[in-house]
Amino acid sequence: MDKIIHPFRELFAQLGLPSDVASITKFIQVHSPLPGHIALPDADFWTPAQADFLRETLQEDAEWANQVDQLSEALRAN
């Protein structure tokens, strides 16, 4: 079965965050850089539900996994 490919902005909507370009840019700026030793779901800026979603997505290699990886890279790049 093919995986569904979601645009990056839809991950923010899935997490209950504003998903317009300006809001995504601001979120990444505010929360960067995320140290390499902290797993994305363990960052202190997530709600418990958001952290659970991210953790489960990565563990199950679910349909959002590519976008979660992209977010992790974006947070570590700045």
C-alpha cells in the first residue's frame, strides 16, 4: 500500500498549531536550535498529546513520519 504524502503545513494542523507559512516559520525560529541529544517528541514545548503523536508516528513509521523527520531537521538546522 502506498503512503499518503502530506504537505509539511498539514503536520502543524495535525498537531493543533497554526499552519500558515508565517506561523510555521516563527515556530521553528522560536524553538530552534533543538539540541541533537533531545529526541523531537521529548522537547519541552510539546503538549503531552503532541508528544505522544510524534512518538507514535516515528515508532510506527506512520504516514506522517516524513513530515515529522522534516520538522526535526528544521528545528536542528537553525
